[in-house]
Amino acid sequence: MLILNLAEARFECTFGRGCEGLCCRNGRPPLSPEESARIDGKLNSILPALRPAARAVVEKNGYLSRRRKRGDPMVRVSEGWCVFFNQGCVLHELGAAEGNRLGYKPYACALFPLSWDEHDRWYVRQWGYQGEIWDLFCLNPQASTMPAAQSLQEEINLAQRLSVE
């Protein structure tokens, strides 16, 4: 699988070591019907783990908004955070407890910082690359010496599986 800028990209996730989930701030990942079905099947387990304000939003309006990206509805935001964020990703924690930390997490989140361009070519999100405007410090290639090819092996493997499906 070709990832356009993999050779020069640098990335290291520092969640829990300086970053407290900034990628979830105003996070609105799109959800496919399959992803929504997995979440729907566990919603009763997910609701108690949500922040109180996020739980109220989800119980009143659901977790999907009317906004769309690439044709799929996007997750709602509450108080500036993805509704599934509560000192970390509730979906990640649920999956990890069941032995598959990415089992419920939206693909857009599980693949981060991998993305695809308008020609469906994979790339690593980096400041200034492909017009990247998100100024997260983890997307600054100068902020890490860690080659993305090394740090993103799990995400690359997931992208390869998704590309085959």
C-alpha cells in the first residue's frame, strides 16, 4: 500500500504524556453504517461512561449529527468535544476491555493521522502537507524524531485491511 509521504513523515502520539486528546476537541468523525451498527449494539454500555453533558446530548438527539463527510453522518460534539470523549475515548476503552481497542472506534479516529486525499491516495497528515490546516503539535514533523513508518504500524495495517475490503 502506497502512503505518499511516509518516508519523510514524523509522528508520535503523546496522549497521556502531554496531550490530553486534542484530536478529539471538536472531533466529528464520519461514521459508516457498519460503524454505527457496532456502536448501536453497545450503546447501553457506552452511555454510563460518557460525560454528563455528552450523555444528555446523545440521549436527546443521538450521537450522529446532520453534518456529513464523504457521504456519512458525523458524530456530534458536546461542550467542544466529541461526545465519545471522556478523559480519553470511551469507544477505545470499551474495545480495549473486550480485547480489541479499535473494535468500536470510528475508522477516521483509529487511522489518525493517516488520511486520504481527493484521489483516494493515503498520506500522513503533517503541517503544510496536502494543505493541512489543523495545527495540532503532533502533526508538526519538527516536533518528533519518530518516523511515522515506525510509529504508525498499527494504523498502516488497519488501512491495508480497509483498502482490501
